[in-house]
Amino acid sequence: IDHAVKKFIFEKPQTKEFIKRLKGLLDFLIPLYIKEGKAYLTVGIGCTGGRHRSPAITEKIAMLIKKHPVEISAVHRDI
């Protein structure tokens, strides 16, 4: 994703709030899934076109949750 597009996406207050809340939810859920012995957690992020916002947010979230001792895989279905 183009740097200018990412900049446009991530400077929006709504995007910042969305990422903050989603990261908080995943920081809460991942340890619980690990504790319960669950094999995987699937999170889907979508937008109208699927080529800019959702891939950018997916990559950002994947980077932010790398602190957890789990394998993280980001798949972009529509690119």
C-alpha cells in the first residue's frame, strides 16, 4: 500500500480509535484463547473496496499484536 494512502488512512481520528479498540480487544482475547488451548483465532477486517483501508489496518494490527506468543498471519483476500 502506498505510503501516501497509509498516511491518509492513519491520520483520521476514527481510524486511530478503531485500531486502539481492536488492539485492546485482541490483547484481552488472545491470552484467554491461549489459556483455553484454542488453536486459532480468526479476525476479519473489511471495507468497501478491500484494497486500501482494510489491508492497511490489517497490517498495522498484525504488527501491534506481535508481542503475543502466537503465529500471526495477515491474508489480504481482495488484493
